[in-house]
Amino acid sequence: MEKIVIKNGNIVTMAGFSHGPQKGEEFGKLGLIEDGAIVISDGVIEEVGPTKDIEIPNGAKVFDVKGRLVTPGLIDPHTHLAHFGSREKEYTWRIEGMPYIEILKNGGGILETVRQNRIASEGEIFNQSLENLSRMISFGVTTVESKSGYGLDWETELKQLKTNKRLEQETNIDVVSTFLGAHAIPTEFKEDPEEFVQKVIEMLPKAKEYATYCDVFCEEGVFTPDQSERILLEAKKLGYKVKLHADEIVATGGAQLAAKLGADSADHLLCVDDEGMNMMAEKEVVAVLLPGTSFNLMSDKYAPAQSMIEKQVPIALATDFNPGSCPTENPQLVMTLACLNLKLTPSQALAAFTINAAHSVGMGEKVGSIEEGKQGDVVVFDCPNVDYIPYRFGINHTHSVFKKGKLIWQ
Ligand code: NIG
Ligand code: FE
């Protein structure tokens, strides 16, 4: 049996929320153990408590973290990790004033990445994604959700879905794979979006082997709520769990649809209305908020996080890592943006990237907190306390990263 002990850490456990996400007044509850230790046995957390009370098992490998901050491994629950290429050209266009959705309408944006991915080989997509996943790990990420959606034809979607699978096999990171065949209307279906909706529905059974979730970009000018509902209902019949890109640029009723379908999350939500939030609260749909995207799109609009907290909507945070609207793998920077723009406290931002993020991808019983029986996914930060992470921004605070009890980055 392989045993490791991490001792003398200020441990944020986030314990007690395996049954459901933190929300309302509970949101940001750290479960702090000062000068604590964690015993991990064969990848699973066996014991957590004050260092002085923990007996170090014979033969255990001991890591003395000397008073540093120790947290659950970060979970990035909304990314477009599996892709090839980049779009720095559009960055300049956007600075010059061209709106993001306008670029998409002219065949750029998501469609430009689709073009690059259709040409790329599976190996090229994998290699670039692996490099980017390694960067995520260096920032403390131990579980990541990764969407397809830069193929919009079966051959290319498959390259992305296979990449998700290989990333998980070759890195030991949990990769929650999502089929996002309905990410945009490809140019060849511009005149007949309905036909493309049918194509996506036809891809669903084949994609099921590779994906746990099905997602749709429900947005004005992309997929209507009705089209989104039809795709997601088919997906549910096939055993997918569902989530939704909802109410990002215009309020189209995406949040209501997510609640109606029993989605695990609705993501973006900049324009969500009161009814949408109330319905999400009632059905415990996690709001995955992406302030890095508002920031990078130079929008002054951010999701109404404070109303969500008031209405008991659980909140998670994600990077939205993708080559267009948010090209960063750094959750620590996103925590800063969440504090400054959504007015989350640093503790809430950390809860949103750990226990609540775990629930938003259906992994709340396995990861997201440091408690007995959960996976030994742990990050040590070179920080005296939680507030320090978002406060001292733009740098990497990670000291070391453990995945299933193994040191994977230092
Ligand atoms: O979540 N909103 C749609 N999809 C992505 C953008 C992807 C891209 O620009 O390539 C998002 O922001
Ligand atoms: Fe997205």
C-alpha cells in the first residue's frame, strides 16, 4: 500500500458538502484546520486532522509543507481544452471595436477554430491540448471538464473526443468529457440550421462512447431554446447528463431550460433574469460563471452573482479556456476577476473552484473537498491564507500538486 502524509499545512477542507453544493450563507465555508495533516492511502484520503493528532504510518512518504496553504485540487468545470491553433488576429480586431458575435457571423471566431481543427491531425490536437493541460496542472487543476465543438462534423468532433480520452489516460487527471456538437452553425449549413440540428442529433449515439455530458450553445443567432431542447432531450434519452451555455449575450430563457431539463449546470448567465435564477435555485442547477470571458471580451457585463447568492443558486467558477473568448488556463487569475467583478469573497471564489465546481460536473462525491474516502487530490499553495491567492494576482502561487496521492507537479 502506498501511503503519503502531507503535514504542517493550513488545510482548507471544504468538508461536509458531498451531498450538494454550497449556497446562500454557506457559500465560502472553508472548514479550516490550522496546522493539519492528511494521510492518503493508495490514492484515497484516509485521515485528516491536526498534525499533532495524526500518527504517521510506517513507510509513509512525508511531505512537510511548513505552514503553507493546502486546498482540494482545483476543478475547472468549463473549458474548450481539446483544440488546435489560435486566434490572436481576432484579438486585434476586437480591440479595434469589432464585436465577438459579429466576427462569428462573418465566419471567424468559433468557425475559424473549426477550420483549423478540421485540417489538424488527431496527434496535433492531442499534443497542443496536452501542453495546455500541463499548464493547467501547474496552476493547481486536478480535474477538468473538456468540450468538443470545434469540429461540427463527426470526423473532427471525434478527434477532439478521442483527445479527451487520451488526456485522461496519459495524465491521470480526471477529464470530464462533453460533446458540444451544437457549438455553432457551420458555414456549410448556414442556409439550413435545422438540417444541422438533425446532424447533431445523429452524432449523439456515436459520441456517447466518449462523452459524459452533452452541451449546447443556446444563444440568439446560434441555437434557439427550442433547438437546444430537442438536442438535449435526445441526449438525455441516450444517457447523457446535460449542461448549457445559457443567457450569455442575450436572455433567451437558457437558465429556465436548464432547470426544466434537470441540467447539472447552466454556464455564462450574464443576462439571466429573476425567473431563470429562481428556477435554477429550485432545481439546484449550478451556475458556472466565467468572469475571464467578460474581461477578455471587454464587456462591462458580468453575471449577477450577488442576486444568485441571495436566491440560493449555487455558484461555480471556471476559466472557459478556449482560443477565442478566453485564452487562459489560469484559475487563480479567474478568482481575482471573480472577486473584483462578481464581488465574491476569496473564500467563496475558492469554494466555487473546488466543491461547487465538483458538483457542476457530477463529481461532488469523489473530489472537491479534503475528507475521508475522497480522492487524494490536493494543492499546496505558497500562500499564508486563502485571501492571498486572488489578492496577489497575475502570478502562479502553486507550490505542489498531488493527484490521487501522487506528486505530479512541483
Ligand atoms: O464559452 N460561448 C461559446 N463558446 C465559447 C467560445 C469559444 C470560442 O470563442 O472559440 C465560450 O466562450
Ligand atoms: Fe464555453
